Amino acid sequence: MAEDQSFIRLVALACHDLRTPLATVFGFARTLSRGGTLDETSARYVQMIESASEQIGELLDELSVATRIEAGRYDPTRVEVDTAELAQSAAERLGHERVAVSGAGGRVLVERDATARAVSALVQCALRHGGLEEVAVEASGTRLTVRPITSSSAPVVLGQDLRDLGAAVAVRVIESQGGSVSVAGETLTVALPA
């Protein structure tokens, strides 16, 4: 157990220490892109660096949350959120042409940002690992459903087959708040606490 705690602290420290050089890379890329003096090719490269820096930052956020959950130090600040809002957030992040949202939604009590990232990560995982162009997300009461889930992507979406960091952390974030994530047939159900 002491080794597990030591490793968790090591990962948390790595997440923290990686933020400084990442902030430098992102900051200079942003400065260059806003300077307006780059040729088209250089501007495209700087934009790619800026985008990749943001992605690395998001991955560090996910890894940091996972280490806090594993260490028993995750203390979410819960607020009332509508499940329809969480579904819309996923569509905005991943593209409305890829995520069709429906349903009246309902109120849940969760950490807003972490849960929105978790829902988006699950939807993105369903798209990526299912080889899909589009999924449907329905918000009904305290539940969100995502369809279709392919049989090959189900273990990845559930965080059982560790091939997608976002989905694996998403399941942990939802469960640590008293929710659940399950797959039945071609439907992923995310149940959130009211």
C-alpha cells in the first residue's frame, strides 16, 4: 500500500511539474500566433503547437484528477447542473455534426466542469473507438444515454480496457460522485446523482 501511495504522489508531482514548461510552450505559441507577422506555413505550425499544448494540459488535468481519486483526496464541489446542459457541452466540444442531442434533461448534483469533461470524454471515446461518424446523446432526468456503442468499444468506454485515458478517468469521476456508467446492448447509460 505504501508503494501505491508513493506512486500516486509521484504521478501527482509529475503532473504539477509538467505544467510550468507546458505553460511556457503554450504562452510563446499564443504570443507568436497573435503577433500577425508569421507566414502562412509558420502560422499553421504555431497553431498546431498551441493546440497540442492545450491537449497536453487537458491530459494532465485528467491524470491529476485520477490521482486525487485514487489517493482518496478528490473532494468535488457539487452544484446543480442540468443533464441537457452536459449533453450540449459534449456536442459543442466535439461538434454538433458528430453529436446529436435530444431530451428534456433533469437536475443533478455534480461538479460541473469535471462532469462535463467526463461526459465529453465518454462520447469522444464512443466515437473514436467505435469507428463512428455520429452518436446520439439523450438527456432524460438524471440519466444520459449514448447510442450506438459498438461491442468492441464497450470495454474501452467503461474503462475496463485501458486504451483511452479520458474514458477511464471519466468513469472514475462519475463513480466517485455517486453515479454509475454501464453498457447494455448498444446503449451507454450515465446515471448521475440528484
